[in-house]
Amino acid sequence: MPRIYYSPESVVIPGDFAAILEWAACHIEQVGLHQGARLYAGPGRTATLPRWPRGAINVAAGEGRQSARHSYDWSTIHRARDEAYRAFAEHLTARPLDADTPENARRLHRDVMDQWSADPGRTAEHAAQGLRAAAGHADHSLF
């Protein structure tokens, strides 16, 4: 997968889940991983964006980055975000995660990501590697 151009100020929002995962990995490498009650720290816009994998996926999918000057296909972006949640959570558990409804699936995927992210000793490097590995699996699952 080609490396994407990462910029927290960018208003370009990917509509593909593998690109969302790659953008999220770049974001975590830039801002670091924060564990604990305060998920935002430090000066500047980059530091105010979420600093954990699920939050990085949300930012990659446009949270806090959209522009009134651009038109976005939010249904495509939200589907790609949910698929990124699924791919990352299933990478972390090394198994498919099924649920009876789309909302329950999102909840399950978020819980898996958040529990993994909260493990003591987890680093930004671990998170970025996991996000990229999930994006890599996504490439193979499409064909």
C-alpha cells in the first residue's frame, strides 16, 4: 500500500478503510499514544486531536477535519470508518468478530480497540504497527 500524506490540517478525508487505518497510524506516530483519564495533552492543534487508536481512526475519517468548502460523501466515509474498526479489532483478536446488529458490531469493535489500547505498556509504536497490519490484511481480504 502506498504511504499516504499525513497532515492533521488536511481536509481530504479518505473513503477507503485501508487508507483510514494508514492515516490513523501516521497520526498516532505524530501525536503519540496517551493512556489515562486525560486523552488530550500539550499545546497546538495536533495535541488536541485524539491520541488513542479508536480516536485516530475517527480523526482519519474526518472528525474535526472537515471543511465547509468541501463536499463529503459521509455515508461512504462512515462505512469505511466502521470497516476500519472491524479490520483493526479483528487484527487485534486474530479472529472474526460478529454481532447481531451493525450497532452491536460497532460497540464490540470499539470495546476491543479500547481494551487493547489501555493495556499497560502499550506504545504509539505498537498502535501504529497494529493499524498498519490491519490495513495490510485489508488489502489481502479484498481479492
